[in-house]
Amino acid sequence: MDQSVKAIRYYENLLEEAKDDENSFIALFGLVIACLNNEQVEQANEYIHRCCKLYERSIAHKQNRPELAIHYFTEILKIVPEDDTDMISIANTNLASIYYSQDNTGMSLQHLQHALQLDKVLYSTDDLHIATDNFNIALTHIGLAETNFGLKNFNQSIDHWKNGLVIIEKERLCNSTEQAIIHENIAACYSNMNDFTHALWHCDQSLLLHQEHHSTRNLFNLYFTYGNVYHGINEFDKAIESFIVSLTLIDDNNERKISQIYENISECYVIMDEHSLAITYLEKSLAIQEKLDPMNEIIIVNICNNIAISYCSLQKYNLALEYCTKSKEYYEKCSCDNMEEYGVTLGCSPIAVKYEILANIYFDREDQTTAFDYYYKALDIIKSRLPVDQQALARVQKLLNRINEVEF
């Protein structure tokens, strides 16, 4: 008799004699291996499904033997055929559940993301009806919240975060740190919707929970959200303070994140008419961006434009033109047709910025007519670019209007 057939018989007998979940799991797993060795793929898949169902109804594996369950589901992932995405999703979801029960949110989210990548609709509202217990219901809400956030369905994301949070708090399924992270995620949703009142409340709740648990995990995201919220309600000093705190909390030394924060700080200083400080942070951001590989020319174009505009506000026109020229050089290297690939929106074009600078120069020289012409040229370019850069539009319109207010 073939060895694989003998193995199948052996594990079938072991399964019949199994008196507890652990031995049943071992027998089923042995049958999976034996069937695969005997090229009985369909039968192997059936046993894999039985392994998962056994775990789902087995409290023992989750509460008393999580390491054993992790071991078996990890082994299952190694042997499941690559095209069996349903089974891979199930195994990853179960691993997410186990790690979550151990307060290992990092590993839990990692496996949850694997499942979501395999099937973008893995978490649907139907899953809420088949979840076997409160933990799985809460986990499903969290999965739905993550999915909807990625799709920018912020209202739906908020609903699922809140529903998951209610169950978690009621059943005490996780500690204060995890609850704090959920509040921060809700705040980020509200911030993206420009609902800064609710965003600020959830930021404050998140911070209180972090302080209660003496936790620093995920605090970078919290203070970054705080910065965006304070910016949204025009409290720029607090926004800058929050962004600076977030800089101290980046634990992976992510230079792209650091560059983004420098830009956010500079934007606050521009609105506060503190252009020298704005330039300081923009130049820090530029220094990082020019060293990155791959380099993102579109981001560099925007930074150079903003530096040029700030120098222009300080009436340092030579430096403004220098950065405008630099912006144009980078602009010519990148394809505006591939804007979505870069993941950013190109703001005011270098040509519009140069017209704006020239208009300011002629305005200072009391040449109203030429200044007026250049402002209009800048305005026409800004209006022709979609989406329209509203900040640049408002700035140039304001400069244009002052010509009518000044008598030379």
C-alpha cells in the first residue's frame, strides 16, 4: 500500500478516536498533508475547511492554546493552493482574531490586511449576520471601517468604528490603547470630512485613553491628526505645536512623512504671514525630497513654488525668481499626464508663479498697468488648471484687487 494512502488511513482512524479539539485538529491537519501527497486536492481542501470550522467553534484554542492555533493556521497558509483565495482569507482572518485576543494588534492588522487584499469585499454587511461571537462581530466592524476608510467612504467608516468600539467597551475585549487608536481613526475620518468639532472631541478622547494606559503607540498619528484639526479651525499655533510633537514620535524615521510635516508647518506660517519661518521649513522639506529615491518631481515643483511665493511676499524677488526657475526645471522633468501615479495634485504652475512675481515687482515699482496684466495672466493659468488651486486663486485675486485700492 502506498505510504500516502497509509497515512490517510492512519489519520482517519486518529480522527475517529479523537476525544478533544486538539487531537481532532492534529488528525485533520494530518489528513490535509496526506491528501495533498496523494494528489487528492479537493479532499485536502475539505479537511482544511473542517480545520477552520473546528477552530471557529472551539473556545479552547482561542483562550487556552492560542499558540497551537497560530501554528496550525500558519501551516495551513503554507499548503493551501495560491488560487484558493477564500481559504487563505479565512485562515488570515482567524489568525487576526487570535492575535487580537492576545493584544497583538500589529500582527492582527497584518493578517487582516492580507485577507482584505485578497478580497476587497471580504468584509461586507452580510458578515455581521454570520459572526459567531461578539469578538468576531467587533472585528468585522473594524474590517469594514478600514475598508471604507481606504475607499474614502468616511461616514460608513465612522459608523463601523463606532459600532466596533461599543462592543469592545462593553465586552472589555481590548485595553485602553486599542480604544484610543479607534478614537484617533474616527477623528481622522471627521477631519477628512472637515468636521473639525467632532474630530477634536475624538482626538481628546484618544489622548485621555493613551494617558490612562501610559501608552505611546500610534501617538504619531494622533498628533498628526491634531495638527490637521487645529489647522482646520484656524488655530495655527496649536497646529504647529501638534505637528512638531508628531515629528518627535516618528519611530521609523520615514523621511517622506517628515517632509510632509515640514510642509504642513510651513503652510501654517504662510497663513500667519510668517514667511521667513515658512521658508525655513519648506527648505527642510525640499532638502529631504531631493535626496529621496525615487524622487517625486511634482512635490518638489510645489515646494519650490511655495518658497518662491514666500520670498516674493518678503520682497526678495531675486531669490523668488531663483526658486521659480528651479521649479520650472523640475516641472519639465515630470509628466503632468501621470499625476495620479504620483498621488499628489500639482498646484499653481511655475509659469503662473513667475507671472505673479513679475506682477509684484511692477506693483512695487508703481507700474499699475504692467502689474495688472501679469496678475491677469497668472489668474488665467490658475483657472485653466483642474482642479483649480483655490489657495493660489484667492491669493492672486487679492493681489489684483489691491491695484484698485492704491493710488500711485
